[in-house]
Amino acid sequence: YQGIENATGKTLYSGTVTLNSVQSGSTYQLTDTARGNHKTYNLARKTSGTGTLVASSTNVFGTGTASTSSSDQTAAADAAYGAAETWDFYKSTFGRSGIKNNGVGAYSRVHYGNAYVNAFWDDSCFCMTYGDGSGNVDPLTSLDVAGHEMSHGVTANTAGLNYSGESGGLNEATSDIFGTGVEFFANNASDPGDYLIGEKIDINGDGSPLRYMDKPSKDGGSADYWSSSVGNLDVHYSSGVANHFFYLLSEGSGSKTINGVTYNSPTYNGSAVTGIGRAKALQIWYKALTTYMTSTTNYKAARTATLNAASALYGSTSTEYKAVAAAWSAVNVA
Ligand code: ASN
Ligand code: ZN
Ligand code: CA
């Protein structure tokens, strides 16, 4: 029986999972027919082309441990799982069928280059690429990273937020917001949902995450609050304002423990913000991104866009609308 969760993935970050494969003669190829024929390829350290479609005679992919071998399939198992969960997140949360909402899957490439410490989406190939990391850093194939990168494809195909200045920060935050949405959606016991980005890949070598949504400045570079110079920061730092907004809108200010992680979210004006829950906050951000934001949306316009979205979804006198206004004010976007 082809293509319905018939394969086993032994991932590095998410335990043993079911995957889709397609039988071809005596081998099984990592092609997901339930999700737009998303395919997973091994670049085996090359930096161009598609490499080879990942295949297994046993229909088991990976070993569950990090490997430096260029023929390793563990990174492929994580990448295929991340793509599947990202597809399912968008479909079930927003009714979106794939990155372009046309039912067509992207493809993933693992083992890019030599000790490459990054992952990226490329809209021109409509594909996802993962490096293996270096030293302490393992492959960049964790769920939130996969969801982050593929969400760049969604942004490119909707609002098209320019990747510089304040719109660039909003572009990056959109990927952190939906990457986090994917992680909570997957509800995987080995990688439970949190408001941290990249907590699994140990990119700093000391176990700390790459970014913090409750208090972005904890990474040493991100902005907690808007200021007139925030657009001069790298987009991975100016994103802090919107990540902080999203955390406050979802969970509220102050201290809160979720899935064993304790957050402490401050506000610019010292006001207390009451969260409306992540599910509603995601709907508001998605509607704003796909209906009201454009390539040049800045923070002030993002406030308007999300207020318009809250008004359309819940009404202009709703608790949700008021919470959006309060959360933006709490990050100094008036
Ligand atoms: N991993 C990075 C990101 O998605 C790649 C980049 O800098 N564009 O933001
Ligand atoms: Zn990004
Ligand atoms: Ca995370």
C-alpha cells in the first residue's frame, strides 16, 4: 500500500515517527504523496543541484543519532518529518494547501555543503536546504527550524515582506511565529512546543536557544521594543518586536510555565497584558499576513494590519481586538 504513512523515520530530534514513502521496485523513496509529493534529497555535501532522492530498501530512514556520514538518512528523516508537520499545520490551522496554497509540495535537501551552520528556504527553487552544523551544532533540521524556513515561502507568496528594514523584521518574525506554531502543532514528546527558536540544535554550544519570543533581548541582540532605529538592526534582531508582540498576545505578560519552560515577558509601559491564546493569535497573524500586509509593511502598519484582521475575525469591539492593541502598545508600537 503506497504512500500512507508506511515508512519509519528514526529522527535526531523527534524520536521515531511515521513518514510517507513510495515503493519503486525493491526500494522505498522518500516522497510524500499525501502532501503535494514533497520529496527529500541528499546533497551529500554538494552545494547545488538536487542530489539523490533518499531511498531505503527497508523503508526505515535514519538511525536516530547524529552522523557525519554523507550517506546518513537521519537528517533526511527529520527534514521529511518537519515538512510533513509544516504541511499539516498550515492545512489544519488555516486551510492552506501547501506553501503556495495550490496543493503542490516543495522539496528538501539535506547534507548541504561541508559543516554548514544554517538552513534556508529558496523561493527560486521552491526548496528547503539544511546544513549539517559543525562542532557542537547538529544538523539544522529541528521542527521549529523547518517550520521557520518553509514559512519564508508562505511569506514570499503572500505579503512578500521585503527582507530588510522593519518589513524584514516582520518577515523573520512571521517565520518564528509559524515555526513555533508547527512545533506546538506537532505535539511531539521529544520536542514539545515552546516559545524558543532553535533550542534543539545547540547553535551557541551552551545549550541555549537561538531566539526567545517572551523576551527577545535574552539573545544579546534582539529588540524587545520598537524604537525609531529598530529597522537598522539585522532582520533576525528587529524581528524581536513582533515575536514579543506575538508572545504577549498569546500568553500575556509576566511569568508563565508551559511544557516545563518558564517564561517572563516584560512590557514597555509596565502594563499587564492578558493573552488570548496561541490559536487565536495565529489566526490573527495569518489573516494579517495574507490579507492586509504588503511588501513594505512596517511596524506601525503591522499594528493596523493585525487590528484589521482581529476586527474581521472577531469584531471591532471584541476582547481579541482590544488585546491586539494592548500587545502592540506593550512593545511600543502605538
Ligand atoms: N536561516 C536563515 C533564516 O531563515 C537564513 C537567512 O539568513 N535568510 O533567516
Ligand atoms: Zn528566517
Ligand atoms: Ca522551539
